Amino acid sequence: MLFLTIVVGALLYLVVNFYVTRRALNRMAAHFSGPKPNFLLGNVLEFLNKDLPGIFETMIGFHWKHGQDIMTWNVLNLNMLSVTSAQNVEKVLMAKQTKKSFLYSFVEPWLGQGLLISSGEKWFQRRKIITPTFHFKILEQFVTVFNKETDTMVDNLRKHVGGGEFDIYDYVTLMALDSICETSMGTCVNAQKNPTNRYVQNVKRMSVLVLLRSISMLAGSPLLYDVLHPHAWESRKIIKQLHEFTTSVIESRRRQLEMEKLEKVDFDMNEENLYSKRKMTFLDLLLNVTVEGKPLSIEDIREEVDTFMFEGHDTTTSGISFAIYQLASNPHIQDKLYDEIVSIVGKNTSNVELTFQTLQDFRYLETVIKESMRLFPPVPFIGRTSVDDMEMNGTTVKAGQEFLVPIYVIHRNPKVYPDPEKFDPERFSDTAESKRGPYDYIPFSAGSRNCIGQRYAMLEMKVTLIKLLLNYRILPGESMGEVRVKSDLVLRPDRGIPVTLVARS
């Protein structure tokens, strides 16, 4: 009898708490638009029987139908505020205290508490440690690697010259993986010589599993998901393999450093000329640094390596591939860009060695890349959880609220970008850029948690596109019009980027 009373009391408490919380949420929801939710299942039913591009199109479609700032619901009281108005995007991204959204916890078993996910003092410390590896003095050295790996990709593509359409996305993926491994880790994995690289396949699958989990009815219950969902079992197997690969990279570099007999270097947060003095790779610094007299643990190093191995190749792959898509689809822009390239490096320079200094001269190329990232931002969504209460749309949004900032939608605001679906690099001429606000174009996020590797990404994208166009004229494949996009952690084409190649004479 006592047990029954306890059970009934607990259920009664849960029901009352649910209704009290729902009433408060409904009062907040009245200040936002959004799709009408099912009382218990929220908007989950709208994603049923959708493929991955369909899931993305549904999420984006909510904004086209309901406006800039909307509220969507998962099961029970789980909800998300998705904001695209400049004033609310600023409030979310520039908050004094911020932490990543609950959605990022889905990748935590894989990436750990690395720079992408960590918050507070740990994030600040890691950001301080890692920032010097992306100083321009070190980036200069990386351009040599970008040249080498892009030349390898260009050679691998020759078999497609004059042939039918093929998917160039996979070639870019392997090139970007080789580049991030060598520049940031000091090791070569030769992914371009091994196109069935298991690491690449595991990253792709893991990203899909993260997306599927985010729309699962069990998303809000990690314990139930981990025990009951078959994807959880698959995820654990893949994560084990990903960690094994990363550990092998770390151990290989550690042995190499030991052979070179490098001495340990204390990391002084207050050291002057910090950026110019450190000339080690990302992994070298992690292996040699001490914080408060203690070296980073193998777990500390692995979570940062995993984060950068993923972010450093997947996002640049997306940026490069969609730029290729746009150039193939807009031949007049490709021709104009080719003319700029020839005017700077000359004709018959297919194997030219590009330098950090030379890359600064490609002004039109930069507008092409920026416009491509406007239409296809490599990271299409940013998630945040509020730490403090904030005023928004005339109401108080309580601390702990989950936010989504859909960059993909922000970049298609017709009030900021007339005819927003048109690919027009002139939007990023000096005069046009000056007319936009700071939150109208944020491909690398904004605020203190903006992308630490954005200069790295721009350099790699420039080298790749220059060398591709010096060697080939890129034409759209027959199925180019069927390309749809999907988003897991990164924006991707559903079935690759179908192109054909003609050799430059």
C-alpha cells in the first residue's frame, strides 16, 4: 500500500510539474511564431518518413512559413527557440556567459569536452593554448602543405578529363583530411591514396547518427537512448574506431618528437609575443605544453585532436565543394575568376607554388568564396543554451533555454540579400559589405566562440580553387540540378557534387 502511494504521488507530481511548466512555456511561446505542436509529441511528427534532405528542408521551411524567430517543440516540454533576427542573434551569440546547446551533448562521447563543446574556464584555457597554432606566421608554413595535397588531388582527377560526370566531393574530402593531418598533427595518413579510408567513412556515418538522434523521440533521455536505440550501439562501435585512429596519430607523433629529442616547453599564459614565438604544430603544442606545471592527459589531447580532425577537414570540404558547385553552375563567374588567377600567376602555371603573400592578392576569389558560404555555410546551425535570463520579443526567456541560430536562413534574408538564391559575388565588394550589419553574415559564427580556424579554412579554399581552375574547366554534370543538401553537423550535398572536367590547354 505504501509503495502504491509513493508511485501515485510521484506520478501526480510529474503531471502537475508538466502542466505548470507547460503553462509557463506557452506564455513565452505567445511571443514567438512557429508550427503548431502536438500536445505530447510536439513537432516530431512533421519529420516522420523524411529522408535527410527532407529533414533539413522541413527545419528550414519552418522559418519560411512562420518568420524570423520561432519556437519548435520536441516531445513533452522539450523545445527550441530558433532565432534569425539580427537583434536576437546578437543576444544569443554575444551573451556574457554562454554554453553550447544540449544538442552538442550528442557528439560528446566522440569529441569529449574539447574546444567545440567545453565552456567556462576550461574553454577559455584551451582557447588560449590553441590560438597560437593559427597565427599567420604558422599559417604561412601550412600553405606549402595545401599546395602539395591539392596537386595530388589535381593529378587524381585527370582520369575524369573528357569523361562523364563524377562526384568531386569525395576527392575534396580526402584532400582536406590529408591536409589537416599533416598541418595540425604533423603526420600523414595518405587518405588520397586510400579512398576507402575508414576514418572518413566513420566521420560521415557518425555525423548522420547525430542528426538522427536529434529528431528521435528519445533525444531528451540519454539513458533510454543509450540502452534502447539501435543507433546508440552503432555509435559506440564507430566512436571506438575513431578514438583508436586518433590515439594512433597522437602516439605516432609522440614517438617522432621523442626521436627528435624536443624539450618540454612550459606554457606561460602571460608570455609576450606569444603568437610569434610558438612555431609548433597543433599536436606538438598539446604534447609539450604544461598548465600549472602539469602536462595535458592523453584524454585531454585526444578530445582536442578529435575536434580538430573533424572540424578541420569536414567544414573545409563543405566550403570547397559548394564553391565548385557554384562555379560549375555559373560559367561566366568561373571565367572571370580564371582571368583573375591568370592575371596574378600567369598562364601555363598549372603547378605554381602559391604562397601566403600571393594568396592575399586574389580579391575576386575571396568574394566568390564568401558568396558561396553565404548560400551554403559549412556549419548551417549554431546551438546555444542560455546561462542567464534574457529579454527577447517582449518577454523574459529563462536561463537554461535552448537556442538554435540557423545561419543558412540568416544568409537568405531577402531584406539584406535581394534575390537571395542568386549567386552573386558582387555582394561582397567593399561597398556592398559595408551596408550590412555584423549579424547578417556569420559563416564562422560570431562572438568569443567564433571559429578559431577561419583563416586556415580560407587559405585552404583559395589554394584548392586556384589550382583546380588552372588545370581544369569545371562543368556541371547531368544530375547537377538534382543536388539537394542535408545537414548533420556540417552542410553536405545529398549525393555529392556531380561535375565533368575539361583540361585547360
